[in-house]
Amino acid sequence: MKKRGVIFDLNGSLDNTDQSIIKAFQSTLEKHLPGRDTDLRRFAEELMVFFWQADKLADLKYPQWNMADIIERAVSRWSHFRRVNMDVQQFAKDYGLIRKECLTIRPEFVVLIKEMPRSVLKFIFSQGNSKRDVLVLLDKVSLAESDFTEILVTGSFHEENKPSINILKSIMDKYSLDPAGCLLVGDDVFLDIMPAKILGMKTILISEYVDVLAAGASEACAQAAALLGR
Ligand SMILES: [Mg+2]
């Protein structure tokens, strides 16, 4: 029988990155903006957008920024936008601690991974995490390195970052896998799905933000007309 493999993106796919960001921002806002409880969920979601913006900026322009720098940048821009006064450094510190607690592997995937036959090769492909971070996260849900064929972090590919055809191809070559027998689970079309699809893998996009997924312009037009009630 042909070998099969599944490659999981970590952040936002296998783990609950966005939910933990929102939860952590919300809890930190409760402490820093007492008495504003009605807006806090919306504020936390807004802060997450500012966070991803700062994270992208760090990737592109400020590689020396660490996570605290990114959070401080996001919070200071958001508080300026919302005209609220906050101790940005303390906010970033409090946020970091809570986010660590909230971050976990999604329970549905824990079950899937534990129940999947051993003959299916399982990989985690992560960008921006150390191998140690990944193992700590797995340990939280009683998964271990031995539950996977290999855990790949982009640092081990001489700084080659996603999106990457090379990294996926190197997995296929190393384990003699045929792309048609492989599945990639990701939450980002360009970073995860596009290179996998181009190589001929099956793909699953996981997203809580999409109401309708359209395969092309005609479908998008039909769905838009249906959604807008025309
Ligand atoms: Mg991701």
C-alpha cells in the first residue's frame, strides 16, 4: 500500500493561536481598563488585528523585535487609535503570561492524532516556534514527539520560511512520500495551502473567519448575489 502522510501547520491550525490571543487580550484589558467590560471582547479582537500587523512588520522590517516588542507596538498603536491610556509595558508583560496559559492544541486534533493509524506519517511544520515550544505545547495535551514522524521548525531549514515548496519537497523525499498521498492542514492560503497544492497534495484550510469559500470568480459572484439577497 502507498505510504500516506499528514502535515499539520502548528499556529492557528493545530493550536488555538487566535483564540488564545483574544482571550489573553480580553483578560489583560479587564485588568487595565476596569469598568469597561461591555467593549472588552471587541477591543480584544481589534487588538489581535493590531498584533498581526505588528507581527508582519517584525517579519519584514524589524527581525530584532521579540514578542514583547511586537505586543508593545500593537498595544500602543491600538490605545492611540482608541484614545485610551495604558501602561503599555506592563500590559505586554501581563498579556504574555496569560497567552502562554491559554495556548493549547485543539482537542479535536488531539483525538485525531491519537486515533490515526501508525502507518500514516504525521508531521508538524511550524514557523516562529522553537522545537522546545512545540514540545511544551504537546505535553499539555499528553502528546509527545514520538506521536509524530518528525516535528519541523523553520530554523532547521537554514532560515527558509513559509511559503516553501523546498521544505515540503524535502519531507516527501526524505520519507519517500508521494504528494498525492499527503494531506496538509493549514490556516493560511499562501503560507500553507498554496505550496502544498502546487506540489499535488490534498489540502484542508481551517478558518473561523470565512462565511463562504468560493473556488473562483463565478462562484464568488453567485455566492455574493445570494448573500446580498439579489
Ligand atoms: Mg498557521
